[in-house]
Amino acid sequence: MTWKQRLGSAIPYILLTILTIPVFVGYLWIIISTFSGRTYGLVPVDSQGNFGGLTLENWSFLWEDPNIWFVTLNTLLLSVLLTVGVVIISALAGYALSRISFPGRKTFLAGTLILHAFPSVTLLISIYFVLRWISNLPVLGKGLPIIGGFGYNTVGGVALVMVSLSLPLGIWLMKGFFDNVSWDMERAALIDGCSRLRVWWEIMLPSIKPGIAALSIFTFITGWGAFLIPYTFITDQEKSTLAAYLNSLMGETAPVNYSRVAAVGLFQLIPVLFFFIFTQEYLLSIFSGGSKGGT
Amino acid sequence: MTTTAVPAEPVPMRVSYRDRLRRLVSPMLFMTPAGVLTVAFFFLPVIILFGISLTNLSSSTGFKNYEWVGFENYVKIVQNPLTKLNLIATIKYVSLTLVFFNIGMALVVALLSTHISRRAGFVYRALWLLPRLTPSVVYIMMWKFIGADSPYGIMNQHVLEPLGLSTANWVAARPWLFVILTNGFIGASFGMIIFTSAIESIPRDYMIAAQVDGCNAWQRIRHVILPMMRWPLLFVVTYQTLSLLTSFEQIYLLTDGAGGTEVWALWAYHRALNNYWGNFQWGFGAALAMVLVAIGIVASVVYMRFFQFNALVQEPKIEAM
């Protein structure tokens, strides 16, 4: 290869690296910043502005502020509820839509597809009223242990809303995964007198494990980072989620202590980065399978 | 798919009434949870939203003393002096983000990452997926710091000062730039993935033929790749226009509508659910949201017609047993 050809083949790398810089820089900053007293740009400095000042003090919120553990538990609870709900309900509906012919099937599929493209955030105002109505129901509204219920201002209610809004994507993906499973075994089982539900549980679910894994990871990450819906429908600080907590930190003190806020941000980012590093392929497959574009 | 010899469908004998009913039971079992939630959080809300938009329901009227006002809220939207400003902001936001990032950047990254080694291309695409997976509050915090005041901000400290240029708090000074950058870096990944699979599915022969004919890289892109990507391009444009039109979470976190960045969806949200005065105008906000819902319904129906819906919903191969 001549030097000219070599340069030619390097150009895409150089361009891509330049374009990707803002992504790098943001994550680099958050990591540096959490271990420094303050930073000038990406350089950690001490109180005089000289290089240095590395510290673990920003992480003191982990033992000094009990709220962080409440909101972390809430966020975890929300993400788990969301994941379990979305996976089970979409796997049920996806199976029926893929394998059973019943009246209304086509309508439901069309509806799912339309809702998939439909901008659900515009419905927040009326969902607020639906949640307030659920709140008035006995027990279910706000009398349940741990999740609080399914009404307004409860973790369960927010999970319910988020499950519903995630269903079009979930059902569509699950139907796609089921469509690709050969149905010889299933047919044999049905002829032997297995019920549909048992076929679903014992034959179909095990054969779409990778699909379930991909949808679970994606849904978990969505729930873990969710801001708008928990922030809108949960008013009590102690029931709120990590994202809302972080947002309130950024708003409260006049000169924002970025290093401390960054530590909370990195704390929230850890599970996302973990999943990202080990499961990128799964995640990319979700998006090529038909994505609900956030923006 | 499987084309193995499949026993012919059993000839349907006379199906008794009980059997027919029994056949409905299992699909019902499978569909009920999804059905109930879809009705409760999609269909009912659309109807409720329209209903609320016809009232003067607000935190000052309370839930009991509101009145039906017909289409007054819609008239108010037309007369409101903010309408024009927010409409312009919305158009600006959607078109600039779409052109520069959701289409432009997506195409550039897809083209570049398919012309390098497979492994490296995958790594770059994965990196571009990261902003979408990052919790929005953390993500916006990074951008706020990139643009923060001197000496803290990254842009000021590492780019502008060494060049001797003036510094500022750039999120406040150039709100539009940051609104488009933050949303763009999230939005680009959607198109990137679709375009990448489209580019990868172009037969290699075409590329080789073009190279034999002496096309340079740009000519290959212009005359071979782009013409074959008409459908994916159209798909991404329509889908992302709708998404952008109704997304406001990042703008809310970044500028909260300051500096002329109050887009339509954020306006509705502010009026109905989130404002400093605690005066929630659910009626007016619902009318604002209803405008977007109407656009959404029309767009998604048109879009279904357009992208050959019937091919996607073929009858299942296995019959109910």
C-alpha cells in the first residue's frame, strides 16, 4: 500500500472519531469529575486551581444521605416491575398474535403497530386523570404494601403506566421472535393434548430466550433511567426515583456542586454501562427489530 | 422459513357451539392483560383528552366546578400570541434536528462505519447508541457541563480559551445549538441502525461494478447507495418527525423552554402539569396536546398505509386447535 492509500483508508476512522468526540468527552468528564474536588474542563484541580485535588468525598452521599438508598430501591423496584410486566404481558399477547387465529387478531395487530408509532407522551394529561381515578379504588388504589398501589403518586402506578406505554414495542418484538420459531414441536404437543398455556410456558418461552433477554435488558435500562413519567406522577420525595432525585440536586444549590452531582449521576449510570459493555449485541438487535425512537 | 412437509390442515368437522366458545377462551386468556392496559392507557386517554379539551377544567375550577366550553380552548390557541412563537420553535426544532442529526449524521455515521473493518464499525455504532441508553438526567448534565461557564466548562477550557476566543455559559447563550446537539446525539442512532442494515444489504456486485467503472467513493455513494435507500430514508423521516414533534424531555431538562425553545409539546406539559404558579390549566393544555394527538393519529394511519401493512400481518400458519 502506498502512503496515499493508507491515508485514504484511515480517513473514515479519523472522521468517525471526531464526530464521536462529544460522546467520549461527556463520559470521560463524569468519571474524572466524581473523583475530584472540582474540575476545570477535564482537568481535576484543587481549591487553588492547581492540578490535583483528587478525592473520594463526592461519594459521601452514599453514607450521609439516606434518601439515596430509598430512591435507589424505588428505582430498582420500578425497573423490575416494569421489566416483569412488559415481558410477561408482551410474551402472552405476542404468542397469541403469532400463533392463534381469533377474531379481532388483525385489528389488534394494526392497533399495536399504530400505537408503536403513536406519540404516547402527549397523553400524559389524561393519564393523570386515569391514575387519580384508580387512586380512589379501595386497596388497589393506594393501599398495597411495598409498591404503594396502582394509583397516582405510587411506584406501582408509574410502573403500570410505563408498562402500558412500552407494550406496543414489546408485543411487536415478541410476535417477531415467536414467528421465527418452527412449530413442529408445538404442533406435536398440541396434538398430544397439551393446553395452549402449557405449550407457551414449556415449549415456546424456552425457544425465544435470546429475545426475552434482549427485551428484558432494554426495558430494565428504560425503567432505570426513566425521568418524565415518575417525575410527573410521583410527588413525594421519598417515593421518587434516582432520576428525579438527581434532577432536584441540580436545581437546589445556586452554584451547582457539579462534582457531587456527577457522582450521583455516575452511580445511576453504573448498571447501564455494565449492561452496555456486556450486551451491546442484544441491544442493537432490539433496535433493528423495530424501534420506538425516543427522539 | 420452514417449508418442511406439513400435514394438511385437518378438515374441519362440524364445530359445536361449545367448541367454538372453547376456542375463544385461550386467545382471550393470552390477550386480556395487554387488551385491558391498552384500553386504559391509550384509548381511554385519547377520549378523555378530547373531553377535557372541551372544558375549562383547571386547578382554580377544581374537579367539580368546571364547565363545558365547546371549542373555546381551540379558539384561544388560535388567538394566543405565544402560538406563533412556539409553532416556529417547534418547526425549527424538528427540522434542524431531523436534517442535521436524525438523517444527516445518521447517514454519515452509517456510511463511514460500513466502510471500515466490521469490528471497528460495530464499536462506533455501539458508542452512538450510548446516549439513547443513558438516563436522560445524567445525559443532559454532561452537556450542561460541556457548555458550562469558564473555567469549568469543557468547551471553554479546552477549545475556546486556547484559541483566544471569548467564553460564555453556552447553554444559556446558545440554547438552540444545545437543544439540537443533545437531541441529535440521541436521535441519530435510530437512523444509523436502519441505514446500516440497508447499506449492508446492497449486493456487493453493484459496488464492485461501480469500482470497475472507475467511480470514486463519492460517486458510489451518490449513484449507487443513496438511490437504493429511498425507502429506509422515507421511513426514518416520517417516523422521526413524529417522534421529534412530541418529545420534550431533553428540552425540559436542558433549558426548560428558556431562550425561545418552548416547543409545542413542552408548552402543553407546562400549562397542564408543570408550572411555577401551580395553576394547572388542564383544559387548555389538553387542547394543545390534542393538536399533537390529531397529527399523530393521521400520521400513523397514513404511515401504515404507506409501508404495506398487510404484508406484516399475515394469518398465522398454525391453526387454532
